[in-house]
Amino acid sequence: MKTCPNCYKDLPDDAEFCTYCGKPLSESKIKERKNEKVKLKKNTRKNNWAMLGLSLLLFGLVVFDFVLPTIIDAFGGNTVFPFYISLIMYIISIICGCLSLYIDRKDKKAGYEPNGNKSYAYVCIFVSLFIALVNLTQVILK
Ligand SMILES: [Zn+2]
């Protein structure tokens, strides 16, 4: 037998909630209840850094990695130059992704719901990093 700490009624040993007053009895259940109560406040500040980073990533990939090199190549020019521009765009995209995650974390700590897009932020960081490294090896090999 155990006793409810709230209403002092006798309860079976395996009870997780008091059948009389409904209060949770085990530590983990009490914590669970507390966590549910911590609701995040509405966040009015916008966090579009991940979107910006993703746009830069796509723009850099299409324009400076495919379209421009193809045109320059057709005229017999040096295609390394657009690769450097796209490299800079990828680095900015990575920074945007990190910034988005950082702002989200700061908002959450302050009790606001995060407004950034987490999956976009991860795409910015990892896809940009990957393509940037592929580009770098291309530039080095040339
Ligand atoms: Zn009770």
C-alpha cells in the first residue's frame, strides 16, 4: 500500500495516479505533467534565414554552377570564376542555416515558439557544405 501525498488516501502499490484526486504519484509522471504545462508563447518575430539560405543555395547551384559555366564554356572562357561565386553563396547559405537554428534556440529559451524552418536550415547547412566541397575539389583538379 502507498499513500497519496495530496489527499492521504490509501492506494495500491502499482498506482501511477491517485484514484481519488487524480494527482500523479511517481516522479516521472509529475515531471511529465509539469512539461505539458510549459506552453511556448506566440512568436511574432519572423525567422526567414533558412528560406534565404535555401534560395541562395538553389540560385548558386543553377546560375553559377550550371548556366553560367555552360555559357562561358561555349565562348571558351575560364569557368573557374563562377565556381568561386557559387562557393561564396554556399558559405552564406551555411551561415543563414546556422543563424536560423541559433535564433530558434534563443526564442525557445526565452519561452517563444521557434519560427524558423528547421529542415530548411539543415538542408542549407549540409547540402551547401557538400556541394561546396564538391566544387572545391573540381576547382583544385582544374
Ligand atoms: Zn489523492
